[in-house]
Amino acid sequence: MVSIILVILLVSVYVNLQNQINALTNEKNMLEDQVETLHKQVSTLNSTYISYVSAHTYNNTEYASLQSAYDNYVNTHYYSDSQYNTLINEIDSLKAAKIIFVNLSVQDTRTWYGTPYLHFSGEICNVGTNTAYNCKIHVVAYQGSVIAIDTYIVLGTIEGESWQSIDENVYYSGSAITSWTATPEWT
């Protein structure tokens, strides 16, 4: 009986060991398959890398040509700080308010019954894009070498790129006006 139990026990241990060997053999085969797949992927990646590097590597002549093209571009498209500041100042001056006369007419009107006056008519235009504030016309008129008028025609604010009509009389006394100046002013 002991021999039968011993045989059963030995057969049981043998079967158990055989199952473990089979499981380990299967696991080893799966790992070998994974290693083979990884080797193929590494080989493919190496080929892709070599192709990329050979397609994107420049020889000395190509590099020198590209560097020369870059240098030429920089030399023809580079502005110094002073050139840049000059350009910015030009842009700012074009935007700045600038008042000019358009169709300005000045008539010395002397009547028999009233005070003489200079009649200013026409338009004054802000040709800049910025608003002109405190707009006025400085009028200076002479009777020979004597100043007969030194005054301002106040216009107020004129928006950028717009105009305002002028229809003003500037009164004076004495003889006729021999010369005059009208200067637009603004801030």
C-alpha cells in the first residue's frame, strides 16, 4: 500500500512538474516572439532614421549656399535703429494733425456807412489722421508798415481728415489794408 501511495505521489509530482515546464516553455516562446518583433521594429526605425539623416544632411557647398542666401537677405532687409526711428517718425508725422487752407478768400471790405473789415471765407482742412485741438487762424494785417490787425479767428477742434468752413469778419479802423498774413495754428 505504501508503494501504491508512493507511486501515486511520484506520478502527481511528475505531472505537476511537467505542467510547469510546459507553461514556462510557452512563456519562453512568447517572449522570443516579442523579442523578434522588437528587433524588426528597431531595424525599421534605423532604416527610417538613416533615410531621414541622408535626406536632411547638407554638404559643405549646400550649407555655404544657404548661409550666403541668408546673409544676403539679412543685409537687404535690415534697418538700423536710426533708420527704423526715422521711418517711425515719418509715419507719426503723416498721422499728425496738419491744418491747411482750402479755397481761402480774403476781401478788404470798406463801406461808406460802416467799419471796414477783412472778410475770410473758404475751408480749413485737417489733412492728418489725428485730431487738431485749439485750432485758430492768426491774422496779421498791415496799413503800409503799421500793424492794423493782430488777432485770432478761433475755430475749435477739427477731427482728423475733415474740414470746417470759415466765414468771419475781422474789423479794423483807418486806411485800407496793404498786406496781410493768415497762419493756421493748432495743438
